[in-house]
Amino acid sequence: MQCIHKILIRALSLAALLSPTAFAQNGYPNKPINFIVPYGAGGSADSRSRQIAQKMSVILKQPIIIDNKPGAGGNIGTEFIARAAPDGYTIGMGNFAPMAVNKTLFGNLRYDPETDLSPIILIEKGPLVLVVNPNSPYKTIGDIVAAAKAKPSVLTFSSGGIGGSHQLSAELFELNADISMIHVPYKSGSAALTDLMGGNVDLMFDQMYSAVPSIKAGKLRAIAITSKKRSPLLPEVPSFAELGYPKVEVLNWQGLIAPKGTPKAIIEQLNAAANQALRDPALRELMLSQGNEIGGGTPAEFATLIKAEASKWSAVVKTANIKPE
């Protein structure tokens, strides 16, 4: 009887060791982790991914290898994550557009952000700032709205491409101000900003990290910011809420994701490592200096954010009748 009892205990112990949860607790990670960035090298998503990956690799005691898979507005890289083995050895950066916008915008994605991906943690979110050329006649939101109402579909706004936060911020503003402007998409945010500074377009909603240096240098004039409150980096710039447009709130965000089916224990381990990385003083100072809010929290909290954002931007895409290129 004792012999049978010992055999059962050994069998149960072996089964536990072979389970995904036990594997996460007793052996994960035991080889390098691939980190997919759905955008090209050198951009903001790539830079932040490398910074987070470096911190997490030290915590997890395994290399984390960055693999850039750009294209199709982030869809190619995000699909790659969704189709990877759910074993914790492929993770990636999940961004605003491919996670909350592109399902409605494209209509034929080969992945579903809700059913094919598992949120790990929010890394950061940051507002955009409405900017114009310093020689522009538009100095306030009132000036822009008045001009747009006087001459509908004449004012132009630039963006880094269809369906990104540059365009969607402007579309949300149009809907709430009941105005009509012309969208001028470029191949990148930097190209769109260059043409704005050259006086070829009227305005742009730009990311803080990109706009602030030019604002400080007098190369751009800031009109309003899309966060609920003013930014410490631009204390003189009012929020849209202050100016009577509380629904014009946009926070571009990104966070870590994994394929659906990745064991809960592995997700929790990655979440813990990322939370620890986000407490690093140097990384925090860098993120705050770029105008971002530092993320963190649980996978469930990140999932709730993604769901809310998908609902919000789906309505904007449909109402504004935004179509892919």
C-alpha cells in the first residue's frame, strides 16, 4: 500500500512539473526571449522596446532579442506575435493602432487583438499636442475653429499615415468642434512635421517627445494638449478640456503583449519583471522627460484599457468614415 502511495505521489509531482504553470514557476525562462517590435528600427516604439527589454533581461536572467517586423500600420508584427507559440518565448510591443484601431479601419485583419493576444502590462501613455507653424495666423483653438467654419475643408492637417494617433486626434477634434479639414498623410511623423514647419500644411497633432524640442526652440507654436490636464513640460499650453472640448482626449499608448494561450503564470512573471523595470529611476526620468505617463499595473488593467480604447476609436473611424490607404 505504501509503495502504491509513493508511486502516486511521484506521478502527481511529475505531472505538476510538466504543467505550463509549474514550468513558469520552476524553469521559465531558460532560453532567450524574442521581442517583436511592429515598427522599424530607430522609432519611438523601437527605442522604448529596447530600453524595457534591456531592463527585463537583467531581471529574468535571459537575453531578450529585439526583432523589428514593420509594415501595414503595425499589423505585420502584431500578427506575428499572435501566431507565435504561446510559450512565453515570443512577446512584443502592442501599440495604440494595431491593438485598438486597425480592426475597424482595415476590416480584414488576420488577427483579432481581443481573441488572439494576451495583454501583459501597459508600458506608457502620452498625450499629443496640437501645433502650428510659428508664423501661422492661428494662435488659439478659437482661431482654428473660426477659420474652419468660415471655409470648410480648406484647412489642412498632416499626419504620419492613415489611422495613426496623429490623424485620429484631428478627426476627434473635427467631430467635437463640428468642423471639416483636409487630411494630408505622410510616410512618417517626422516628414509630416517637417512640412508643417515649412508652412506647407496648417496644423498637426504631434507626439510630445517629437514636438516639445521644436516648441522650446520656437520652431512650432503649441495650441492645446490632448490630456485632461496640462503637461509639466508645457505648463503654459491649455488642455482641450479647459477650452471646452473635454471629449478631445487622446493618449497614445503601448504595452507588452503575448500570444493568446500563454500560461497565466508566465504572463504574471513577465508582468512582475516589467513592473520592476518601470521602477528603474533612469528609465522613469527618461519617460517623464518625453511627456509620457509611466504605465505598470496588472494584465487585467491593460486589457480593460485596450477594450475601452477599441470601442472609442471604432466609433471615430466609422463616424469620420476613415478608409485605409
